[in-house]
Amino acid sequence: MAKAPIRYLHAIGGTLHYRRRVPEDLKPMVGKSEWIHALGLAVGQEAHAVRIVAEYNAAYAQFIANARVQKITGSLPTLVPAVAVSPAILGGAPQPQEPEPKPAVKLTEAYKYDLETHGGDRDEKVFRVSVESVAKLVGDPDILTMTPKNVQTWIQACTDKGQKPTTIKRRINALHAILARYFRDHEIERNNPFSNTRLKSSTSGKSDRLPFHRSHLKLIDHYFDNAPRLGEDVKVILSLIKHTGARSLEIGGLDAADLILDHDVPHLWIRNNRHRRIKTKGSERRLPLVGKAYEMAKAAKQRAPEGPLFPLPCHDTNSLSQRLNKLIRRSGVPKSSRLVVYSFRHTLEEAMRAAGVREHTQKRIMGHTDGSITGRYGAPQGMLEELRDALKSASLVLGKVDLSIYSDDERVG
């Protein structure tokens, strides 16, 4: 069996050399595209080169990490690594040297690097807010010395502030991804402190969202149809959320071009645009407009035929959700953390089950698929018709749920 080649060891003109490409992001700093060192060994002496190659690997890995950290912090990097002078060859062990202290890499610095290299095609808010949460609650840690215990301290601080386990878990995933990419790109071998985190799950069920009952929907519809000084934009947003099951930001951040009204099956296209990013790639989908939702969408596009369909405040999920929740309370729906604007998604899900809609169709409508055929592959006519029929069937039984799931304080009348 042939021996595996030694990485970075090359034969040039009958002699052995250490040859390694300079990472793309460091080429402007280093001033060349590769590092080459003659090892003073002939082809056939590869066994003697193993130790020397290992020394070069360790030295260059440290240099690359230092250079990138210095680049992030803005100070000038040391462009001549310790291996500029060839290590001892063959005879004897190299002279011991005092190890240089590793520079700290703050979490905020790692996030800045991650944003520059991996940001763009993702929901940036969750990454930014996650880093800000750690910095605010436990300080800006050095990711090279951060431990799982430090992570647990932050998790406890989040829990003490009343944050939900699902929110904390989402932030853990974002922070894990930031550190994993940083360690990989900088050739840092250490365990990710956000791996295998212990997170207490909520067992009380008190914060679980519930679908709206017909009695709740009746109050909401009456209020939104008759309340004075209630803007048309918010009426359209609520109608689209109610009849499509889309998330608040998915509707609030729509562009006029996302409304496809001249199609045989009029629909809206949930996709990334310049106003907001969608939650996941699987969230991209096309949702037929049925009943009142179509008329409301048509009127909205007439008011805003180009650009954002709704004003800037509607492009922020927290601002929009808070506004809609206040209006839901004003309609007379009892105050409960389980009866909020997000409950419209659960209402439609329950209605589709009650109407006998097939599971795969439900998933496409809710954006729970791994990749949306209706979003990315042109929305075949037959599939849109299937989704339209499912939404029509569900609209007939919206709010048809058992009253026993609500507490006495959550019921109307």
C-alpha cells in the first residue's frame, strides 16, 4: 500500500521543500502567494522531513491566527513568522523557546470576522442579537479560553431575565456557528464551548401559543373592520397573516413585486428581499390568496405599486408583533401570552388538520419543508391549485377548536 503524501512536502529539483499557499485574505499583508522553504534534504529522505514539516505547520498555524486577529483589531501584524529561520535539521532537537502568549480573541471580534466572511445570505439579526446578549450579560469573553461553564453562566442569566428556552436555544445555535467557523478558518484546534450545552426545557406549557377560537376571531374581525383611525396597512397585514399562516415579518416586509396577482392562481411570494430576510431557506414559498386576503392584497398593491408594500416600521418583527398584539388586546381578546399574533399560524394549522388537508401540503403552506419547490422552482400550476384549495377548505373551519384547551381567563364571555 502506498504511503499517504505528507501535506506541504514537495520535491523540487531532487530536493525536498516545505511549500504552502498563503490564505487568500492574508495575501495583501504577506505580499506573496505561497511560502517555500528548502529543507536541505534529498528525495528519499521523507522520513527525516516529518518532524521539520510538523514544526513549520505549527509555526504557520500560529502566524495565520495572529495575523487574522491583528487584522480584525486594526493593529499591524508581524509579517515575518518564527519559521523565517529554518529549524534544526536532522541533528538534535531544536532549542526550547518560551511560547509566545496567544492574543485574546473577543467574541465581538470573532463575530465581526464571521459577518465579513459568512454574512449576507442569512437572518443576520439572530447572530447580532446573540453576540450582544453574551456581551451584555457576562461581558465580552475571549473565545480561546471560554469554557462550557462560562456558557452555562450566560444561559442562567438569560433564564433569570425570563427568556424562553426556544429563544436561548436559537442564540446558542448562532453562537456555536460563529465559533465553529472561526476555529476552522483560523486552524484553531479546540472544543467549541457552545457544544453539548445543558438547557432546561419549559415543562409548564403556560407559554405555548394556542390557536384562536372562533369567539376570539369574531372579536378581532369586528375590531379591525370598524375601529376608527386604524390604518389600511395594518388591516392588510393582519388579513394576510390570518389567511396564509405566514409569520408577521414575512408579511410586513413584502415588496410589491412579491404579490403575483396576474397569475391564474393569485399568490404572494415569501422570499428574501431588500426589506427583510426570511427565517430559513425552507421558508421560501408561494401562498395563494383566497377570499378577503386577495382583495386586501390587490388594494395594497394599488397604493404601493413599486418598492416596499408597507412602511418601514413594519419591516421589524418585534415592532410589528408588538403593535398587532396591542390591537388584538383592544379587540377584546383576553390578555394571555398564549394568545398573540403568532397564534394565527396555529389557527391555520389546526384548521387545515380539521379540513383534512394532507400533511405535505400543510408543511408547504407553513414553510416547514427542507426546500420549497413552490418557492424556488417556478410554482407549478397544479401545486398552486392544491395549496389554494387547501387554504379555501381551512378558511371554512378557522377557529374550530375545543374550548377546553383554554383557561377560564382566556375564554371570551
